[in-house]
Amino acid sequence: MIKISIPDEQAHDPFGYASRNHASAIMAAAGGFSRAVYCESQLSLREFEGARMRTAQLNGCAICQDFRAARDAGPMYSVNGETPERMVTGNGPSPDEAFFDAVADWQTASVFSERERLAIEFAERFAVEPKVLSTDEGFWQRMHDHFSDGEIVDLAHCTAAWMGLGRVAHVLGFDSVCLVMPAHEPAE
């Protein structure tokens, strides 16, 4: 259920209505942050999607859980039908549905590389135990064994965007409206 008043004729797009009518500058900045995540991340697409999906699961955001970057990011960030020249979707192969299905069981699933597993663990711990995460020297040693400092900063900001913006969508009920993009269709 949507938590703000939306005119009936705008009920199909509560996020769009809110961005045009409430806190427009803040919502524009949030949109810019989201665009930067999808257009500038240097993470592999599988690392990106593993961390993004785990964040979506923890946030409870239905839209985020149905989103697939390979399928949905290009149309979302296209301007006048032109997809941005650079997007995370060009950073390696797309995960299949078995990958997404295994994210909740990342600790025991066999489909993840060590970097993918660390990215998912980072996202989970960032969301549920940031104080513990910041002081877990063993974890940080593992991160530095597999990721550069730049990649760690990249992952932290991507996770912050997904966590914050996904929680806004879920808390305000924007994710209760079915999107036009169908869920779980294979990417081309």
C-alpha cells in the first residue's frame, strides 16, 4: 500500500508522481546517484548483481528483487531511446536465474566465485551489521586479498544506493505497484 496520496490517474507510477511533486531536488539527486551506480560501476556484472540482489532481499523491495540489470538497466537509463555508452551491463556475463535464486543461500551455494561471495557478504553485512563489519579485520583482509581499494569504494557506494533507495521504495509502498517490465524474463 502506497503511503502518500497519489491521484488515481497517477497510481500506476507513484515514484514518478512523487519525483514531480514532492522533494523534487532530492529525488533528482537520488536518481543521479542511481544512474551513477549503473553507469559507472567497475564491478563485474555478477558481483554487482549478487550484492544488489542480497540488498533487495534484505530491504524487502519487490521491484528490486524483480529487477535484472542486463534486462532492465538499459531501458531505465536511456534518454530519447539512446542507452548510455557505458553501463555495468558491459562488465562481463549476465547471471542466470539459478544465480539469483542462490543469492539468499550465498554461504553454501556453489554457483559463486570468491569475489561474488565476498560482494554478497559485504552487502548483507553492510545492511544488517555495519558496526561489526567496520571492525572485522578478518573480513577486511579477505576483501583486500580479492578487491582493490577502488573496487571496495565502488561496492560500498553501490550498496549504499541500493539499500537507501530500495528502502525508500519499500517503506513508501512504491514497490506495491506492478511495473511494466515483466519479472524474471531472461536477458537478451
